[in-house]
Amino acid sequence: SQTIHQWPATLVQPVGSPLSLECTVEGTSNPNLYWYRQAAGRGLQLLFYSVGIGQISSEVPQNLSASRPQDRQFILSSKKLLLSDSGFYLCAGGGRNTEAFFGQGTRLTVV
Amino acid sequence: SQQGEEDPQALSIQEGENATMNCSYKTSINNLQWYRQNSGRGLVHLILIRSNEREKHSGRLRVTLDTSKKSSSLLITASRAADTASYFCATVLASGYSTLTFGKGTMLLVSP
């Protein structure tokens, strides 16, 4: 089965600073990968998904970007964080015709 | 856009009771999945049910799917305090390339 590694678990960043969250996958090759954001303990909002290296689809226009430089690596970035970027960020793999595997999430607080 | 909507938003029961959570969706699906999330953690997959299936079981979990009503239910029997968590349904649409779209979840509290 897949394992999603995501770090760090918590992050406090000042407004205007850059962001880089990394997610790596074990146990499968060529997975579909996703970045979700969860606000205030509620539903998950899909931010980006990728079906392969260099292939990124954005679901919501925003201050964030994603990249997939390697098959098992998915990176969420921002050049300048906003207060509204605070939230719980989750990386996931799989999940279309099979179950999705989630990382443990990163709690981002922008101050 | 929101596809799945769970009901109720919150549910509080005693240990030993059954918990039923419902999910409604708007567009024809390929499959529907239920996930559990403990506070501040990642989601854990519970059950996937495909559009041609009506019922699936896994331990104390029972999921039903009614495609005519565009709804699904998750039943947890003989609940335990450790079942306390948020439960989400997620759908994959039948047409086109569809990602996993989550509802807002049901917060379940099981009291000892």
C-alpha cells in the first residue's frame, strides 16, 4: 500500500514570506497526487492535482503553486504568503478508482 | 464545487449505540468513498462503494448507496469512544476526469 510522507507537521510563517511544503510517496509508481486545504476543521478543498511528472492542474485560483519534479514528489509553494493562506494542508495519493492515502498534514499559520 | 454533503453536521451518541451518517450528492458518480479523520490528523480510508454496488461491509461499518436518490449512508454499529472523529464522504464523478471531491463532514462524538 501507499505511504504519503508530508512535512513539517506545523509551520508558522510571517506574511510575505515564501512557502515550500514537500510530499513524497512510497509504495507505488506514477500515482495521482493531490494537495488539499482544510479550513477550521471542516471540508477539504482541492487545490492541485497531478497525474504525472510536470503535469499540474489547478482547481482554485490562488496565491499558491504546485510542482511535481519527480514521480513520487509533489511540492506546494508560495512566493509571498497571505494571512488567508493559513490552514491545514494535506497531500494525498491515489483516490480516483481506488482509495486515497493521506499524509498527516501540515498546520500552517501565517502571522 | 461541493458534490457530497454529509448529514448531520454533528452527532453525539453513547457507547454501544449505532451511528448513522448520510451523504447526498448531485451528479452521477463512478464511486463514493468514506473517510475518517481524527482531530488534526490526515484522513484514513474506510470504504469505497462503486456505482453498481448497493451495500458494502467492513467490520462494524456498513455503507449503502442509492444511486436513484443520489445518497449514501455510513452505519457504525456498537460504537466505541475510539470512533470519535470526523467522517467524510467523497465522490468521483462518472464522466470525464474527476478528482476526489469531499463533503464538509460529520463530527461524531461517542461518549463512554
